[in-house]
Amino acid sequence: MSHWAVVLIFIVGSIVFLCIGLLVAKIIRPYQPNAEKLSTYESGEQTLGSAWGRINIKYMAIALLFLLFEVEIVFLFPWATVYAHPNLTQKSQGQWLYLSLIEMFIFVFILTLGLAYAWQKGFLDWTTSLQKPSSFISEIPSKMYDKVNEKYT
């Protein structure tokens, strides 16, 4: 049996195992829907407004930076493997060690430049921009606004 046949057996076996598990769960679980079970769940609280609310774009920038550094760790694993492999260090008199070490420093340096650029552009600043006060003068006295705010707080 070839190596690909073993891989195919594992893939088919995992799909069959998954399907059997889902089928057994569907058969034995109780199905009693009601209004409480079908309501939207948001950390134990009633939802406020629509789920299609606006999200600050800075969250996306932080997520992309996080993803960038997660990928960096994935690329550093092969470096650590080459650096720690005893056959590569003994047979080549350490030339693989120096090459992999230099390559790792270049890679981390490029990522550090990217982080410094993002930091300099302000992508990592969590301060909100200062809002300019409105020049609108309301005819309603401020005590009325205070009463409304007290009512809903």
C-alpha cells in the first residue's frame, strides 16, 4: 500500500467518523424549540439594535498586524528546526547555522520595519480623535436633557 493510500484512508476515516458523530448527536438530542431558545444570544444579555453596526476600522488594522506576526512565528519554526538539527551542524561545519541565523535576522528585521511603520502611521494608537464642539445652540434648556438622561439611566 502506498503512502497516499494511507493518507486517503485517514481522510475517509475522519469524514466517516465525523458523519457518524453528527448523526448520533441528531438522533439522541431533544428537539424542543421555543421562543427563548430561538432568541439571539449575546453574552447572556438582550441584544441592542442591529447586528450590522459600524465597527472601528482600527480593529481591522490590529487584526492584520496580529496575523502578520502569527505568520512570522510559522516561518520561524523551520528556522529553529534547521538551527537545532545535529546533522546539519556537524557535517557542514556550521555553515547552515550561520546562513539560517542571518536569514532569520533579515526576516525579523523586515517585520520590525513593518511594525515601526505601522506605529509611526498611528495604527497602534487607541486614542480617539478629538471631536469639535458643535456650534448649535438649542432652544431647549439643558435641564430638560438632564431629566431625559436620568429617566433612561
